[in-house]
Amino acid sequence: MYVVKSLTLEHNHPHGEKEFSTYATSRRLTGELRDQVQTLMDRGANALIVTQYVQAQGKQIKLRDVHNMRRKLNSRGMPDMYVLH
């Protein structure tokens, strides 16, 4: 059996907006920006260009996120041009 003898109500790691922006849930694209990114992908823009475009719009995103979006589109029956070779 365990007994709690003390409790510290402080974080043992940094926390704030900067750290939150790195979470996958906050990097997820929604609304008009998502539609714009899909249009870019439809027109054959490479992942780096898409990543730079999204970051210029003020949204944090990783190159890997764009690769994952392409893979997801391909799994839904989109053309093979979305698969990076």
C-alpha cells in the first residue's frame, strides 16, 4: 500500500503557449487553411512548399505533418501523385 506524504502543485517541465503549439492536436489544420492546403496538394506542390506556406500563415506545422496528410489523401483513393517516393 502507498501513502502520499507530500504534494507539490508545480510543473516539473516547461509549459505554456510555445510548448502547446508543438502538440499534434494544435498542429492540426482546420477550415479555410485546410482547404487551401488541399488545393496546393491537388496542384502538385511539394511538402516543403506546403509547410512553408502554412507557417507563413502563422500556424505551426512540421514537414512530417504534410507527408502524413498526403498519405491520408492517398488512402482515400486520391491519385498516386500524393505519395512521396
